[in-house]
Amino acid sequence: ALKGAPCPACGLTALAPAAQRDILIALAKQSILSKLRLPDRPNITQPTSRGALLTALRGMRAQRVDTAVSPGMPRGGSVRPGMGVQEYEMLSFAESGSSTSRSTRLHFRFTQELSGSTEILQATLYLFWADPGPGTHPVTVRLLQPDPTGPNVTVASETRLEVQRAGWTTLDVGQAVQSLFSQGSQRLTVELAVAEDWRSPRLAGHSDSHWPFVAAQARARTPHRVRRR
Amino acid sequence: GIDCSGDSRMCCRKEFFVDFKEIGWEDWIIQPEGYQMNYCVGLCPLHVAGIPGLAASFHTAVLNLIKANNADAAADSCCVPTQRRPLSLLYYDRDSNIVKTDIPDMIVDACGCT
């Protein structure tokens, strides 16, 4: 309706354009936050370096191609959006944990919004080894998760790798992340332990675009949507 | 569907772009740069109930129902979205993880009368 004249459909007087704009922007914010199940916009304390982000996105895309090619990988069926299910792809970059001459701990946090009614379709840990030096170096990768009965951590799984050259190594951590979520916990700890005299596994530095990350695909059940016809 | 232009009063789609930089959200939403928050607005007098945006045969069916059941008794017809698509977002969550998701039915592509 023209400014000031009552709206022919609802009888209210038309809002001034500025007031209308403010209301629409408030609606847009509320709609996006509620659909992402965020109580408020997140405050970003440590944005990821652009290099690390691009490297990780490339890894994710490659992983998706692998999944498409090798049907054997666990992959949820394609679900039509709007059917009360929302799919997410997530990149969680490692936080440095405690380290000794023989081991390094990395922590990965998963968002509170996704835990609970979330099914992990796939989760892969990406580790980049910088200049391991000559020969083959055994590395034990332990996935630790908080012990629900106390302050300690339990070993969810242990894998032995043979590092021979610089480059990326991937590890399927889907099971460990799924069990974390079902316990309502959001933190996965990865411990890298080396044998013999090999100095602590040479992972790339935090600012480097080779910093370890977990790429996960998840499916969250959203409150059932009633579709009116 | 019809896009609103000038002072059109009939049911149409109004475009409205929310620029994430303008609202100070560009630090946590990596992509896209904004949200096309279109909405439906305008009148749906009975003779246009069920107009395009839905199957034309639906329009005829509605008109026949109105004729058969005394037009006055017919309920109002409303201007609603008839085609929508998802909004794809790449954003930082509260743990500074990077999440990509498609939020279904967030962008209105067409409007029509029920």
C-alpha cells in the first residue's frame, strides 16, 4: 500500500520503508540462526588461515569424490531436503594439546548444536607429515575420549602408521566421533606417539596450511516439518 | 510467478537482499555474501485464486468450487510462496569449526494464490 494508506489485505497502515527494512533484516537473522540452531551469532576467536581452509576444502571435495566412486564407504542415502533432516559437512581444525618428546596430543571440538540427534555419515582425520627424514617411522595414533565415569580419558581406538615420506595421511575416525556424539561429548583427542629416537612427529605448524583437521559429514534430525499443501 | 514492480497490488514476489557485510555477519559467514530473502505480498481476489505458480488446472478447479459453493462462503485466497530453494551456507560455528550446510526452503522463487 502507499505510505500512510491502510494495507488493503490486512488493514494495517503501511510501515515507513526504513522501519520495514529493519523488520525484514531482523526476520532474516532470526530465520538463519533458528535454522542453524544457534542461540546467537558465533563470536569467532581464531579464524582459520585462508590456506588451511582452502587445503581442507580441497580434501573434503576429494573425499566426496572417493565416496561417490567407492560405494563401499558408509554413506547415507540421498535425502530430500525439507524432509525433517539436515545434512552438514564440517571441518574441525586441531587445537594443540600437551606434548612430550615422544608424543603429541591434538584436540578437536565438535559443535554443541550437532551433538545429540546427529548421525555421523563419515569422518576422516587428515595429518600432514613434514620432512620425516630417511627410513620408515612407526607412529601410533590413539583416539582418546573422555571417560563418562570420571576425569580420565579412555582409548577408543589405536592405529599404527608407517611414515616414510612427507605428505598427507588420512584415518577414518567416523566410529569414534559417532560414539562421542552419542555420549553427548564434543571433544575428540588424538594422541600421536612415536617409538625409538624419532623426534616428536613433525606436524606442520598451526599457521601453515597443512595443520591437522577432521572432515566430517553429518545428518541431523530437525523437528519434523509439517508441509501444508 | 510474478515479480512485484512499481505499485502492483496483486500477489507477486518482492525481492529483498540481506548483505551480510551490512549487518556485520561477514566474519562468521564465509559464503555466500548475502541472503536473498524474497517474500510474497499482494492481493488474491477470488477470481485469481489458484493462479499460476500452481497448475492452471488447479485454478480452474478452484473457480468451479467457488461457483458451486456460493462465492461468499468461499474462504480467502492468500499470496504464498509456490517455489522455494535452499540457502547454502559455509560458516564458523561456536567452536570455530567450519560447517557447510544447505537450509531447505529458504529462498522464495515464485509466489501464487492459494
